[in-house]
Amino acid sequence: MPPLQPAQRVAVLADSQNLYHSAQSVYSQNIDYAALLDKGVQDRELTRAIAYVIRAQSEDEDRFFDALRDIGFETKIKAIKTFGDGSKKADWDVGMILDAVSLADHIDTIVLCTGDGDFSRLCRHLRHEGVRVEVMAFEESAATELVDAADSFVDLSERTETFLL
């Protein structure tokens, strides 16, 4: 695995739903997105930081979206879809994958902030294209195939005092 270099161009893609549910289910706390972005960049050249969020019509979500932008994340917002049977669905997997593949020619490293195993094939593809892939997630909820497919894995559980609010 090549060492980190200050000249590396980095993109940080944060799967906010995955991070939120992992932090809540394991620790009953929220993510510190400023610390997440800082660790993801690690003094390298930030090309893009994107947080993929879901609009659920909750009380503080606009304030949360504004805070993400203030930290330095571009926010991509998707509304929850409600189906006739009352079930709900919203995820950003395809959007994150398309953005990652589109960014591949413009970056040296991509940091995927998610534990979702659906991204393991993306990791293998990006690595084949010469992009370094780093994953940041909670080990307790990170898919083994995702961790194995990445060049490096940062276990947020090892530094909860840093990554949780």
C-alpha cells in the first residue's frame, strides 16, 4: 500500500444514513462530521467532500444539512419514498457509485465513509483503475467484504471520543 502524500487528491464520500444508523445502534450517539472529514483528508488535497443525506421531514434536518455544508461537505439530498403499503425506502448507493466512478480520473484517493458491503465491488473497480480506496466505518457494522476490498480501513470504534458527539 503506497504511503500517504500531501499532494494526493482526495474525495470523501459519506453515506450519512449508514453512519447515522451504525452510530445510533452501537453507541446511541451521532457522528462528528468535522472529525470524519479531517481524518479522511489527513492533510492531503481535498478535491470533493460529499455527504449523501435523506430528507425525512424531521425537525432539525435543515440545521444538520447546513452544518454539513459549513464543515465543507457538499450535500446531496434525496427524499424518502413512501409506497402504497406504507413502507419507506431511500438510499444513495447508486448515486455514490456513479459519483465515485466519475471522480476516479480526477483523484488519487477516495475515502468511503460507510460500512455497506454493497460498495465492495466499487472498491475493487476503483483500485483496478489505480485509485487508492480507504474505508471509514464502525467495525461492528462494517461488512467484511468491504473492509477486505479496500486499501485501508479506519475503524471509527477505536476513537469514539473523536468521531462521536
